[in-house]
Amino acid sequence: QVVRLFGTIHDCSDNYITSGYFQVWFESKQRALFFLVDATGNFDGNIIACINQELKYKVIDITNLKQSDENSVTITNLNEYSFGTLKACEELTNIIVVNTNGTTASYTNAVCVTAGSELLLFGSGFNGRDSSYVSIKLSAIDLNNLQNPLTIELRWPIGKYYYCSNCFDMFVKVTEFGAIGDQVKGTFNGKLREWITNQKIDFDGEFS
């Protein structure tokens, strides 16, 4: 049955946020839904759920790069559920921040995957309504040393596509890498090429 979920997101100073979202998923976490805030920090959206089904959720403040802790709620009313006011006060994890020629984009819900010695970092457009993403593949996990990535791909929401292969103009530094469940952090900088024009652009940022 369709259930309406709604509420408001504030920052730690108790001001409503204007750039962020409410994220909700079921325990299996096979699929998450994202409800963007409006100009006064309100979110409102529908899900399909069963009575007494547990939902996981958190809120994200993109402007201040903050999030809430992960929480859960059991739906007992199959019409609507109000979350009231939620606060985003914790350091935002799972994010890749990209700067290109003076424009900044934050790719949230980022993941890292290891395959042998390789490390893949991937972040997608947070709102689920565009195909933007960033992907960085490293040949090795070489802590605190600069290395040239194997590949980088960047797709903007407006359709622009940038890339490099055997990226001699790009440098990545992994500054933290621990056991499974620990944060992976680092920085990157250099230049990428536009797919059609072959024009180079400045490209830098950080990941967590």
C-alpha cells in the first residue's frame, strides 16, 4: 500500500536546509528512495510498504556536508507518517566531491570496491533522476603516495562526459584505508578530456 512520508530537515544551528534530502530504504537495502527538500527544508514523498514493516532512514545536508545517524521506524499507519523535524549534524560519509573549472558537484552514496589489488571508487547523482556519476579506478592502494589512476569517468547531469585512460594527467592520493567498514579517504587533481571535443578541463576533489 502507498504510504506518504513527510517532515522537515534542519542543520545543527536549527535552521532549515535548502539543499539536501531524506533517504529511506528497507532492511534488505536493495533499493533506496530519495526525497529532496524544498526551499524551506520540507520533504514529502510516497513509498509502497506493508503494515508493521521496518524502514531505515537518514537525512543529508549537502550544503554543510552533514548527515544524521541511520535510524529506523516501524510503519503502523498505512496512510501517512510524519517524521517531524530531523537534524543533520554528523560528518557526511560516502561522498565524492568534484570540482571542474569552478563548478562543484557532490556525488553522495559513494562506494568503494576492491578487486585484487585494484580499488574502484564510484558515486552517483543523489536524486535518482539523472544519470550523472563519477568513477575512479586505481591499480593499487598506495597510502599517502600520489599515483596515476587506471581510468576516470565523469558524467555531468547536463550530458557532458569526461574521461581519461592510463591517466598521466591525473593524480590520486589515498590518505586513509582500513578494515572493511572503515572509511576510505583521499584526494585527486589533474585534467580530464571531454569525450567529443577532446578539450581538457581542470578536475580535482576529495572522497570519503
